Amino acid sequence: MTDVAPSNEDDGVDETRMHRDRLARTRRMLREHQLPAALLFDPLNIRYALTPGPFMVFNMHSTFRWALVPAESEPVLWEYPHAMHITASEWDGDLRPAHGWTFLGSGSNSAEDAAAFASEIVAELAKRDLLTERIGTDRLESAGHLALSEAGVRIVDAQPALERARAVKTRDELTAIRANVAACDQAIGDMLRILRPGVTENELWGTIVGNALATGSEWCETRLLSSGPRTNPWMQSATARAVRDGELVAFDTDLVGEHGYLTDVSRTYLCGDHRASDEQRRLYQTAYEFLQTCIPEFRPGVSFEDLGHRLGPLFPPEFQPQRYPYIAHGTGLVDEYPVVNFTRHHEGELEAGMVLSVESYVGSVGGHEGVKLEEQLVVGHDGPELLSTAPFDQRLLA
């Protein structure tokens, strides 16, 4: 099987090579996890291992396509029947119509349709001498899971293998990520040009997302933008609230750009011409200093446990109760493995080619405002490569 999607001369991403390299990494990790095959339903995993599909966001909550990816033979992709022409123009592998079984389409026939789906999978596994083997799955609704189990398929978790495959980026993935971050930085610049007293959070967020979509972004994972007292605690989505002079505006991009790769950076800016208060500068400088202390530590061979043990205690006790859940997390098609935790540390270590976002949220319990900063980086052989050039607010660092 060879992916026939043409190379994109404009951004330097060779799509044929990228798809080939990602399938090779998928197969390698299946072997390392002793899985002879994976039956994939998560559209992100299917995109990674094989090819993008139609209606990506819809597919995240409704199953209408799936793929069998053996470690030692060619994959099969079952596609939404009314969109097979789209996939056939991008991928020349074994493509078959998917006969759905979710309650949305099947209603009271769901169990019967799921049994037919399972029979088709069983036949394919038998043809490949895999019927008695452990078959990995990633995300599967109950009707499909029960049908496969009743048909005798031995199901185990494939997600660890897929997450580890996705964790180290190929050269074309890194090219795509760099281009997407540059486009996101431009969208942030467009937002800064309209940041003034009286503008609403929704207008600010719409400027970022609208401009990013206009340059090829695909969707946004969240809508995290807040102002003034809504910056504390974190995790609040944009509203119709008008920003006031002298208030902080904080946001997290979470933008999935061209080729499906995430840009995940955060910034906080002061609105208007008011001089920053001492408290605003204290919060901002604490968040900034934590990032600057953490970033140089992201080098190949450093364990996630060691990073967590050394960096976690550097975060000031005053802000620990409302800290961000992670010190850092992987970024790729979305937020993904690995993570560096404050506690309950994961096994494993940083590898060259991993892409991570390092997080810092600083806000006191009951405080008036908070500051969110985040940098996305590539783990390089010679140290971390920062990806975003979006400016920090020098008024808050003075």
C-alpha cells in the first residue's frame, strides 16, 4: 500500500512520506506491545495510521468508519459509504463500505447490525490467521464491543501502542507543526490588534479562531479565553463579557491546524493603557519564571518521573491548589502522551522528536485574577526548540 496524496510544495510537508512513516511507527509499536493487529475506531488514530477521513469532529462522537491495521500485513479501512469517493482520492489501500451499527442509524436494529459488523471482522481476521490472537482496540461503543466479544474476538487495549507511536514526530509532522504554530501566532497578532476596553471575550476568541480557520486550521479543541475576575480560577470559556481597561485577558489556543496538528500555547495580556498593578505583575512573573525554569530541562533521556520530582516543588505553594493539572503534556494531533505530572509520575523518558506544551497557571484561591502561560516545544538532540513567537506582555514583566 502506498499513499497517493500529493506532496505539498508550499509548506514542505511530503504527505506520501508522512503517511508511510506514521504507518511504519504504528506497526513497530504494535510489535513492541505484542499486538498482531489493531482494530481502530478513534478517527485520530485512523488518521495517524492510514489517512484523514471526512467529518472529523462528527466522527469523534459517532462511529461510522474503522480500520484493521495488522503488524505484518496490509491494512483495511471501512469507510462511511457516502464518503468513499473522498477517501479513495487520498488513499489507495483496501477500502470497503462500513455498515454502521450505532443507535443513531440503526435504532432497534443496533444489536443485529453490530453482529453483522463483528462477523465481517471475524472473517477478515480468519483470512489473516489472526482469529485466535489478541486484537487491540482503542475506543469502541458498547454495542460493537459486545458483538466482537460474543463473536469470540479477544479484545485488548491498543491505545498505549498508538499513543507511543504518535509521541515521537516524523520530520514531516514537525514541519506541519511548525507551520501551524506560525499561523496561530499570526492569529494571536490579529487578536492583539483589537484588544481594547469594551471588546467582548467572544469577539477576541472569534478573531483568533476565525483567522486561523481562514488560513487552513480545521477545528478548535476548546474556547478557553477569559478576562478580569473570570481568569481565576482557570478553565473558563469565552462569553459575551466586555473586557475593561486594566484587566488581564488570558487564553489557550488549542487550535488544530493543517494536516491535523495541534498548536497549544497560552498567553495573558493586559487590556488598555492602565499601568499593571503590583499583584498582576507578581502573578505574571511567577508564571513566566516557572516556564523559563522548566523549559531547559526538556532534553532527550530525562525521565518523566525525574522531571516531575525536580520541577513540581518549584511551583510556589500559594498557587498549588489551583495549578494546571500537568507540568507538561504531549501535543500532536491533539493533547496526547506523554505527560509530566506533579505527582503519580509516569514511566518513560523524553525522546528527540517529541513535542510538548509546558504549562503554568498562577492564581490564588479567592484571588481576583490569574495568569495562564504555556509554551510548545520540540525536544531536540541539543535541547528544546521553542515553537511560538507570540509575544509576552513586557508591561507585566517590568
